[in-house]
Amino acid sequence: MKNLEQSNFRPTATRENWVARQQLMAKVRDFFVRRGVLEVETPVLSNACGTDPQLDYFVTATTQSSATQSASVNAAQSSDEKYLMTSPEFHMKRLLAADFGDIFQITKSFRKDEFGSHHNNEFSMVEWYRVGMPQEQLMDEVEALVSEILGTPIHAKRTRWIDAFKNYAGVNPFCENLADFAAACRNRNIPVPEHSGNLTREEWWDYLMVFAVEPVLASNGPEFLLDYPPTQAALAQTYTGSDGLTWAKRFELFVDQVELCNGYTELTDAAEQRRRFEADADIRKAMGKDVPKIDENFLAALKSGMPACSGVALGLDRLFMLALHKENISDVILFPSPIS
């Protein structure tokens, strides 16, 4: 048996850091209370979840003996599969459809196999929705919250996703020849991934975002990226730009190379949302991933008439890490996943 004195029982965050975190958390809550946004609380365990091909979910099953079985027969077993939520989005949108108005929530969310200096598979976020608010105005509000928590005003540059690739990675993300992506890596002394010839266009996007675009964002100061390809924003409205391409009304804020938030002009069309869920399911199957249950209650909420709104989810652990000048979120979390 392992010697208890050698056990790693201590938290990774100091008491001093934790006290500072709680003070910052109070500021986050006060930010929304001052603006008349209603705080809500929704389940972290649900019968259904999102279908995003890039996310892996925690699934749990409770197995119970059937009380109706005859005593002469072995008790039947039934499995009730549930999911730990990757965000409170679907439940919050059900509240929007039920006329709750502007709402926010501070909650835990879960994503499987996410570890690192900026990642933990259990993390805290604040998510909020503003009824009738244009996305550009919501971005202003994100900027105001981040400025308040960091203790200094930020003035984030706003850059379209396609321009970030052209200007920071040196490649048109819609280039005809995928070999152009490898050339862009070599031009910037970025390692070309193994089996690069087998990478899809979207896999190249993900790779260059991490190794070419995000490092430049760090030197630019705070910066919003906006207008993403529709395949990277399954819950957002789309529009046709002057370039003739279809773009999703999505934005992300980067501060010191840290992605802080993900926001949308929310899709309210139930039929279109179902089509996107089914398309995601096909992608997950092709990737060899499990296909989660589609959230029919969420689709019913859209069908009933969810109001036009914008919404955003912001990672609090990362924000507090920046505010307290820490390089690792383990400094602001008591028990990160590897040692919990």
C-alpha cells in the first residue's frame, strides 16, 4: 500500500490564490447583476448533449435492478445513459424560449481528454445570453467584463477569421491545393505534421490556428476573431458576405495567446439546427466516434420560438489565470483533473 505521507493530497492553488480567485468571481457575478441580467442554474448531467465532432463527452450510465421482475428470474438490468455537459447552452436556450429574458450562469463544464497549461477536463465558465442584442454589442460587453476582471482596459482589435489566416499564417484557408498549407508552415519555420498529405482542410485549419495564427495574436495584444466558416459554428446564424462566401456569425477573444470566449449570433431555426446535428453525427461516425443523443427538448424550444439573441461562453479559469499573472490554470484550480 502506498505510504499516505507520500500521497499528493495538496491542492495546486495556494490559499492566497484561491482567496483572490473568489474575489474575482464575486466581481463577475456583480458585473451581470448591475446590468439586470438574471442568474440561472441548469443541470450538469443531462439525457442528451451536443454533437460537435471536435469534442469528446463524458458519458455515465446508472444500472438498476428492475422491481417488476419475477423472483424466479434474474433481475433485469436497464442502462440509463447520461452526459456531463460541455456547456449549459441547450438548457439556457430552453429558458430563453420560456421568456426568461437576459440570463447568465456560472457553472462547471466537462470535456474529455483536455489537459494542459490552459486546459482541464472540468472547468468553470460563465455563459450569458442577451435578447435582441447584436453580436457586435455583445463583443463590447465581453470586452468590458474582461477589462474589469483584468483591472485594466483592453481595446481588442477585430479581425475576420479569413484575414487572420492570410495575414498571420500566410495562406488562403480556401486554397485549391492543400499543399499550400505545408508550404505556409515551412515559410514560417513551423514543423510540417507527419502524414500531412492525409490531412483534411479543416485539420489544416486547426493545426495552423494553433501554430501560426495564435502566436501572432499574442504579439498583437487582445484580439477578436470573427466570421468563421459555417462548419466551425454549428449553433450560429450564417450570412453571405460580399465575397460570395457563407460565413457564421461567431467570435472568439484572444488575450496573451489565450482563447477566452466563444460567442454566436444564435441560430433560432429548429429545422436547420436538426440538419446540422445530423451532419455532425455523420462526421462523428466517419471519425469513429460515438454519436450522442440529439437533444429533442432543445429543438422543441427552438421550434416554439426562441427570441433573436446573441450568446457567449467565457472560460473563468483562464481569465483568472491572466488576472493573477499565472502561467498555468492549475495555479487557480484547487484539484486539477490529473490529481483530483
